[in-house]
Amino acid sequence: MAFDARKIAAKQNTDPFPFTGMDGEEYELPNINTLTGEQGKRFRTGDESVLEEIADDDVLDAIDEMPLGVQSELSRAWVMHGGTPGKAASRSSARPRRRKPSRST
């Protein structure tokens, strides 16, 4: 069976990441899983222009208003949000559980 990137992408969480800014307003970043590989590489190297490509100006302004420590926590939460389960796999695609061998005493 060949690897099918489309199937993997269809299973990933793509829900936007909501957050509350310092002003108490609600904002959203696109899910980190929607970044392309090229954008991800650039973002990991500190290229913040990626945010300008994916977020609205009001979201960027809200992030700029945050203290650096808060921005760092926001970034971690954004990445973790991308790792949360997305669409549930159908039962037919679920793998059967492997039984663990019992321990000998």
C-alpha cells in the first residue's frame, strides 16, 4: 500500500486556533496543520512573515500587543492545538488492538 498524503491530511485537526488577546477580544489563527512544509520551515527558523501570510492584520496586532513571554506561550499552545485529534477515523479503518503477552510470575 502506497503512502497517500491526502488521507493523512484528511485525518488531521484543521480547526482554527482561538485565543483571547490582551484587550479581551477573541481572535483566531489558522490551524498550524494547514501550513505548507515550506511555511513551516520558514516559521521554525524565525521567519515571522509566515504569520503575515496566514493571519489577518487584527490578529497580528493582537499578538504584537502581548508581552514576549505571553507570545511564547501562545506559540506553544498553537502548536499543541494542532496535535489534538481532528476528524475521527471511521471504525472500518481502526486497527485491531494487539494483545499484550501476560507476564510470567
